[in-house]
Amino acid sequence: MIFKYDELRLFFSELNKLGKSQLFKNWKGDKVFLLRYDVDFDISLAHKLAVIEKEKNVVSTFFILTTNESYIALNKKNRTLLREMVADYFRNVTHSISNEEMWKFLKK
């Protein structure tokens, strides 16, 4: 199977018809979709996913590895991407980054 972003957009459209998504940290046991992603290899792909989710009014939680051989989570490029991913969070609660130390750094 080949991954296609257009099919992901369709999936999110269908998901919205069935219910709503919610951030892990806001979940109180109600029936919602909890979307989470483990970002192990490429923050830029996670950023692209976050942009599509924003288009489709979907919220999710990204779990970012802070120590990884594939990328340096807090280098300048990745910090910029991560800040963009959570920028709307501070206004509209669209995405969340799970690592508390990462949150402290990104809020600066």
C-alpha cells in the first residue's frame, strides 16, 4: 500500500462525520477519537501531517523523540517546525506535543 495525503484527507473527512477528535491531555473518558503519532524519523513529515489536520479540523498529539539518531529535535529547523505545529495550540488547541521539557523550550 502506498501512502497518499489525499487519502488521508478523505479519512479525516470521514472521521469528522463519525465524531470529534480530542487531545490526549483533555480526554475525560468521553467517546471521541484520540489521535497520536510517534515521531521517530522526520519532524518535517509530522509538520506536513499537522497542516493537513488543521485543514480538516482534526486535533492530535505528537510524541517527539528528544534523543534520536535520525534527527536532532531541537536544531533550528526542527524547532521552527515544532513551533509552527503548536502555534495554533496556544490559540485554538489544534495540536499538542507530549514531551513536557519540549513544551518548556518551545514556549520561549
